[in-house]
Amino acid sequence: MTAANFRLTTAALLMLASLPTLAQSKDIVVDPKGEVPYAIDQRNVVVKSGSDLCWRTGYWTPGAAGEAKAGEVPVACECDKDVVGANKCAPAAAPVAAPAAAAPVVAAAPAPKKCDFSMTLHTDHTFAFNKAVLGPIAKKNLDDMISTKLAACAEVKSVIITGHTDRLGSQSYNQKLSEKRAEAVQSYLIAKGIKADLIDTMGAGKTQPVQSCDDKLGRKKLIECLAPNRRVTLDIKGPAK
């Protein structure tokens, strides 16, 4: 009878069954191929004694016990663990998956540069009292703005022109006067090549003063004192070059 095909006889099994019954550990199923140095039954399960020890065959050697397999580990890991190294009894570790590659960081596109700015044409160098006619200094200021600030813009997206007056006179009169002052600046810019559909005008009348003056000054000095309120503001928006 070879070690590979060793089976307990019926008589031997009956003898084992007659031994006192103790708590048994789990079944040790072996691979019957090759030399198995332990007694196995018809299920290829290692036969144990009443004291839960594996029955060795006459072919048992430490080397054979370490070669025969019970699943993924040598059968000796279940029956005679002291004859094999602990490293042989550890199940093969599952391969560690490589960490997923981090998604590339996409840099945010830089915000487009702007050439937005505002300017104010103010005092009687711009508009004389009760007038809506641009003076020479106002025209020069607009020319300088076009040749410097507007020249830094890739294009002009919008121009908002707001006219203002001082507080002398009625609200309705000053509203119309402020609108005329804004339109005077608009006409000048159009003549200089700014597209009319990019320009919006409005009048604020006397509602947004920047200078306060005492009525006790007398009319002439009061008109001079209120000059900063007679102005036009421009707000230009567009991308820079």
C-alpha cells in the first residue's frame, strides 16, 4: 500500500470510533496527489485520534509533512506546525493594487485683464454755469483719455456718460441740463471714432452734488463755489490688450 493511496481499513476505523469522543477541530482536507504522510479517509480528510492529533503514517517525515498540501498551506500547518516555518503557514498575501493615479491638476485659466476706468470732467473749465457746451480744457482732457487710457484697451465694450448740475434752479430744469451735458460729451466721443451703439447717456440733475456751499456767500460767489458740481462722469469698460 503506497503513501499516496493510504486509507484506513474498516477495522482500524471501527477501533478509532470506539475511543472516547473528544471535541474535534475542523476537518483538514488534503490534496491526495503525491505522498500524504497522514492517514486520510474516503473524503481526503486527515483522520485524528481521540485527543485530536493527526494520525501519521509510516511514511511521515518532516519534509513530507511540509510538502503535502491542505488548501494553500502544508498539511503540517494543521497537524505538526512545529516542524514547518511560520512563513510557510501564512496564506499568500493578496496582491496590493497600485494606488490610482491622481488626476492631473488643471490650472485655472487666468482672469482676463481689464482696462475698466472712470474719469470726471469737472468745474467751469468743463461747463460754464447754465451751459452744456464743452470748453477747450474739457476737449483736451477727452483727447488725452482717448490717446492713453483707451489706447490700452483691446476694445471698448461700453461707455456710460452721466451729466450733473449744481443745485441752483428747479429739479426739472437741471435734469434736462444734465442730460444735455452728457450728450455733448457723447457727440464729441463719436466724432473721435467711438461707436455710438457703445455709448449710453443719462442725467442725474442736481441729485449728486460733490460740493456744498452756504447761500450767504451771495449769488456770484455761490455760483463759483458750486462749480465742481457742474460736471460729467465717464465709466468705460473693456478688456485690456
